[in-house]
Amino acid sequence: MTSTNPETGETIGGRSPRFMHWCALLVFATITMGASVEERNTNPGGSSTSIKDQRWSIFCSAATFTLSIIIVLMHLHPIGATLIIGTKVEGLLILVLTAFWTATVSIVSDARHGLAVDESGVVTNGNLYYFSWAGFVCAIMMCVSFLRGVFGGDVVGEFKGRSERLTPWSALLACQMIVMGTCANIFDQDCTPIVDVPVAFCTRTKFGIAIGCIGVAFSLAVVGIKIATSSAPFMLESLFAIILTILNGFGVAYLTSAKGPGTGLGNLYYFSWGSLLVSVMLCVSVVEQRNSARSAPQDAGNGEIPVEPLDSDGGI
């Protein structure tokens, strides 16, 4: 049976489309809470800031666990489902939990706090690190699902339809921001006169900061142009994609090698490789578009490569 929620306008049919997300978030919160409590019991000492960070990770996971189990149980009861599915209360809870998990990920994966990673950015508590990231991704997916239901359409699809390759450029922007921020944290913490580290380590860390800055600038420019005008100049986009592929190729080689700051499994390692993979995907996409334009009949006979059409269905 299908109905429409009068508060948000979301069409509800049977079980909520976010039921599995809530169940997954319950699992992620349970594991994160257990790992946070274990981390506190293993390392009860430390500075006041470290203790505060431990308490925050426990509070966030415990609050998410409590809310998730209540909402999952409400989904299983017909009356409870009508009170939560697609309502403004659910939207507010999703927004609050997204903010919680954003702060949690930034805290537990920060080398300065020593929770899920050590001073070098290497993962020391896999459950806390991976499942806090999983909770963050799940919360974002729930936000997208709720917005899609409220606005009666595919929000992500509408943005993708505005221009090809908007999604990978946005993903590259996020990856490059994490690379830049992680390298900056490592540089501030390790590359100081009182810390004895190899010169090559700090040089490569500076190189990572430079790559992150360039990647953020290029990605932000393309994303801004695509959102504002529905298309970006093809040659500009191609040039940026090629430059970033080359830079991130050197970045992976220098940052994740034995003498680099990202040699251990952590944010810098994963997102350096992620930046390279997304950059390669962008290069492949622009090459495919160029080849398609060459093989397609020329409408105006001027031989120009057509810029992304307004009615495009999306990129890669």
C-alpha cells in the first residue's frame, strides 16, 4: 500500500527505503562503540584532550546505537512506521547523525588524537577506523535517500544530469582535501625542530600538501563551473584531468613509499590511491568523449568537439 507523508511529501510504499540503512548504521554504531570503549580501557591515561576525544567517540556511537535501534523497532510496527518514515523527525535525526559521524571520523582518524591511528597516521584500531568511516558513508547515503523522497525525484541524478563527470570530480575534490589536510597535520606534528625525522620525509610531506592544494583548486573550479553553467570547457577539463593524473601518480609513488608519510595504511595511503584512480577515470572519460565526438557526424561541419550536452544522463 502506498501513501504520501503530509509533512514532507515523500511517497511511502510498504517498508521505508532507508530501513536497510538504519540496520547497517545500527551495526556500524555497535562495532564503533565497542572499539571506542576498548580503546578507552586499553589507554586510560593520556592528556585531557585525548580523554575528551575518547568520550566523544563513545558518546557518538552510543547515541547512534540508541536512536538506530529505536527507529528499527518502529519500522517493524505499523503504527511506529507511520510516525517515523518520511517525517521531519526522521530527517532531523538523519541530519544530526550525519553531523555526529562527520565529527567522529575527523577525530578518530586524526593522527594527533591517537585513537584509531598512531602518530604516523597508521591504522592501529581497525574496527574503530573502518567502521567509523562506514557509519559516515551510511549517514550520507541516508541523507541522499531522504532528500530524494522529499523532493519527489532523484537529487543525485538531477545533479549528474547537469553535466558529465560531475560525480567523479566531486569525489576527487573530497579525496584531495583529505590528502592535503592529512599531510598538513603530519607536517605540523612531525616536521618540527624538536622531532628528529629524515629530511626526505618532510620534503615528501610538503609535496603531498602541494598536490592536495592543486587538486582541490582544479577540482573545485571544475565542479563550480559545472554546477553554475551545466558544462565546463572540454579542453580545460581535459588539461586538468591530465595534470592531476600525473601529479597523483608521483604522489602515490612518493607518499606511499618506504620514506613517505603515507607508507602505513591510513587516510593518506587510501586517499592518495583514491585520488589517482579517480584522476585516471576522468582521463579515460574525456578520451572516450573525444573519440565519440570524432566518430559522430558533424552537425555544423566545423569540426569542433561538442561540449557536454545539457540533456546528458551523466558521466562515469
